[in-house]
Amino acid sequence: MFKKIILYSFVCTSISLFAQSEETWTSSFDNEINWQTVSALGNYIVHTNSGLYGIDNNTGEVIWSDLTFSRLSEDSFTELDNSPFAKIETEKGFFIVNLFDGSKVFNSFDHGIKNVKQHFVLYQSNAIVVAGKSVSGEDMALSIDISTGNVLWSKEGSFGKLINLVELNDEELLGITLLKNVKIKSKTGDVIWSVDNSSEAEQISKMGAFGNLLKNVAEAASEGMEIKLDFNMHPSRKYFIIGSEQRNENQSMSSNNGNTIVTFTSTYSAYDISNGQMIWEKPIEVKGQLGLTTWINNNLLVLPQGASNSRVNLFSMEDGNGLWGKKGRGITIKGGIYDYTPTEEGMLVITTRNEKHFLNYLDTKNGLFTFDKTIKVKGHVGYTLTTDNGILYATAEEMNIVNTITGDLLWDKDLKTHYKLVNQNGNHLYTYDYKSGAVVSVNLDSGAIDMAATEPVRFSENESPNTLELRKKGILLSSDQNFAMYDYNGTLLFQKYYASPREEGWKRALLFAGTIYAGYVSAVSTMTSGALQQAGAQYGLDTVEGQTFAELGAAYNEMGRSAGSAAGLAFNAANKRFKATKEARNYCMVLTKGENGIELLKINKDTGENESSIPLGKNRKPNYAIDLVEGEVFLKHDSKMVKRFIL
């Protein structure tokens, strides 16, 4: 079934000053390799026509195998975010698999669920809750212990259609269903309270058997519908808000062709967490799609999304009445709100209308927009930073600083850049100026541009910089195939270019690996414990490493403290990989094409030079997997063989 050959070859090429990377092992399978992947936690997974395999990255040995998954497309295998698990969907059922040992934590067929609709990984409870339809057609939810795979509890028809599940603490869960909210004991599934979540649902409950029929009709009608909810828990955890969105279609009376006009209405209800009762007599209703909600002096601020104009309002938590605008109807702003930046006195509000973008300032104390005229900006606003001179903002096209008192812009001419090319170090912010083709530095204390490089860079293959990284030696600009570095005085240190292989198929795994790496810290987030805080103290809080460890530790301590054995495995892997990122940050991988075919290069970020390479061959449909954290490449050599390289 499986053969492994350990190789330790380090081959110097005659056409390059740099050595090819080491091939550490070769593994052979008895059937064709269909696909392979590396998880966010470093689990190397291979699928063949025989089944699914978990492979030891360092030795190539099979850790586990499951031959029941012989027919499994790559699209049917999905990592569960922030967990050591993957979900697998086949014709035989829905499975949740532990990627460290291959155990099936959940099997829908064995547990009587015919159609899985939702699943929730709950680290404080050390459980996975799965919801869907039972074999008999009833709504069903059950909880599985992550460590043992045992069913903690199972409920059929008790909750209704489960839409969302929130961990209140390690003992209680809050369930949001189509018609009810329920508070549940996480270990037993016992219902602490179950309350109708609207007056309509309350009326249905009073109708007895006919009400049950209406409930079934409502839930059946919702099948296949995308249900949009906004859940927001007050910081005191005494009450919570649920917002829902309704789509309204109206026939245009003035149009000869009978066009349909689509509008949206959003409603918000407030509930007491202790008993589930509605706090307001009736829900509040606002025009527009579900947007952003936050808390101002214990009251609810609603910032809706709208196609044209939006009404912003602050609602009293006592009775749901509006507190701003004429008769409490709110205040109008141009466009729909998609982001905001809070300050001590209010917030910079960012809106969009007809693909145009605008800025205004909301005085949250008095409920007023303070700018005389809404500021129009070019491009989506993706970066903001509060400074002594106002709020610096960067869009997909430009950057400037807006005075939040007057609405004036600090610079007469916007700096032409992209928010992805902005990076801060202390009281300086660095970015790339498209107009000059070079880097510039903004002094955040004065708001002045105090360094502008005079030597521009032009990237080959019509590429533009898509990443700006601050390194000890200077400011690194990079794209897929190009690299350039300036020192902090604006002197160009180097510029390098590596020709692309052109074949788009070759970039797929590299781009996927980049996505995994970019989201790595997020994947670690619910698996790391206070050990990071201790590591931070060891490094010292005055160091970058110490601050990073401490910040991560503070954020992840709660989850790490309550994690079970499977999460413990994930934590150990995450902690190891977190340390490995320090080395990984010093290089990047680039695909290029040479005389012997496609090569994967390891590029030193501080020099732009190629330190080593891996020959990938000439196959026009490549099959390889990359782990950017550990610098590993797993290459399908022929139909049944994988070679592992280390950059």
C-alpha cells in the first residue's frame, strides 16, 4: 500500500550558484494520488484512490489512514476554522475528522442525522454541536465530546431550527433558532429557558396544534433561504441584540416595463440574558440592510447599510426609543455605512453609494454629523489610523489625513497608494507612492512627508507592488515575481526580478499556501493558552517578540484554559508553528521557469537573492502542496509518488 524511502541528497547545479533544496524522503502509494494539502496547523493530508492518509511531515510515514474515503473530491474536504478538525461531506454522510489521528469525531449516519445544516466547534465546552434534520424529518441537535467522540446530549424537535450557537461560558450556551431563543446547559443539553423571540412567534405558540403546523410551515419555507442575522452581546453580558434583514420587492408603478424595486428593512430586538424575555415592547425597525451595531453609554448604536442614504440612530436599551434626530427618527448620512473608526469624542464613519465612497464624522455625544460637507474619496477605504493631526485614511487609490473637527484634509494633494501598501513603525508610517514609483514616509507627529525616495522602481511583467514589509534593513516592496528594498533614508538597496512560469495552474498551490500563512494567526487564535503570556515575560515586554507573545496570550488565554485533549494537540502544534514563523518571515517562495522546467525558489527578503531551489518538473497540471511556515514542499513526482523537500 505504501512505501517510504529516506533520501539525504544535496545536489549542486551546474547552471546556478545556488544549490537545489534537499529532498528528505520519497513516499510511494499503491494507488494514484488525487490531491494533497497542508492544514493551517501543519497536518499533511494525501488522498488516493485507496483512501485518505495523514502523513508525518518529517518522516513520510503514515500516521493514520481511512479507506472509507476512497471517493473524495478535494472540494468535499474542508478545514474547520480555528480547530484541529476537517469536515468531510460525501454521499454516505457528514463527517468531522481529527486531522492529528484520523478519528471520526462525528458521523451523521451513526447519529441519526440525515441532513446536516449547521456545526459549531465549542472550545470552552470541549464539544462539537451539529444541527440538522433527523431521519424522521424532525429538527435535531446533538453535542459530541471532542476528546472521546461520545454523545453528550441529543435533542430532537426541542430547539427548532438552530441558526446560531454562542458560548456564554464553559457551562452555558445561547441558541438562536428561527422562532425561539434557548439557553442550554452545555454538558447536558438541559434547557434553562426557552422563549419565543418575537410577538408573532408568541402568538403561534398559543395556537396549540395549529400553531405547531404553522411553525412547521415557516421552517419548511425557510429551507434553502439565506438567513441574515446580527448578534451582539452587551459587554456586561446582561442582554443581547438580534437583528434580522428582510428583502422587499415592489413593482414600480411609474415604469412601463414593470421593473421590480428591491428595498431592505432591518429589525432589532433586545433580550434579557437571565430569562430570555424581550426587553422592548416591540422591535425597532430601520430602513436598509443589516449593518454595524455597537454600544454607546449602554445604548445601541445602529449603523445600517443602504443603497442610497442611511439613517443612523442611538436606541435606548430601556424602551427601544430612538434618541437622535427629529422625534427620535435618527440622522441621515449619504450612502450605506461599511466601517467606522472610533475616537474619544465620536467616530469617523465610512459610507458608500453608487460605487463611490465618503467620509463624515459622527459626534456620538450630541448625535450630529459635524462635517459641513461629506468628503468624497476615491476607492474603498481599507486602512485608518488615529493621529494627533486627525484620522489618516488609505483607500484602494489614495491616502490623506482628515481633521475630525473641521473636515479639512491635511495635504493639498492626496498621496496615490493602496491601503495594502501601508505599514507603521512607531511614529512613522511607510507606503508606496504610485505617482513617483517609490516609497515615502509620513511623520505621524507632524503629519508631514519627511522622506520620499527619489529613485523609482518599475516592476517587470506589468506587476505592481502588492506588499510592503518593514524589515530591519529597510522597506521591502514585493509582488509575485519582483522585489525591491529601500533603506530608511530612501536609498534603493536592490531590485530583483524572477520570470514567472506563465502557466496559471502552477500558482494555485503557492497562492493557497499564502492564504493559509496569512490567516495563520487567526487559525491559532482559539488554541493558544497563557503559555504565550509567559513566553512574553521571558522575552521582555520591551521587545517585539515579547509584545507579540503577550498580546496573543491575552487574547487566547480563555480558550486555551478550557481546551480538551484534541485542542491540546492543536495548541502544541500551533505553539511550535508560531515559533517557526520567525524564520519563515525571513524568506518567501517564488515560482519561476528555467531550462529544466518550473522551479520553486527560496528568496532572501533582505537581499532579494535566491538561496535555494526545488525543481518541480514540466508537468502542465502540477500537484504539489506547500507549508510556508515550515518551508516544506510536497511534490507529486509521478502518479503514485510524493517527494518532500525543505527550502
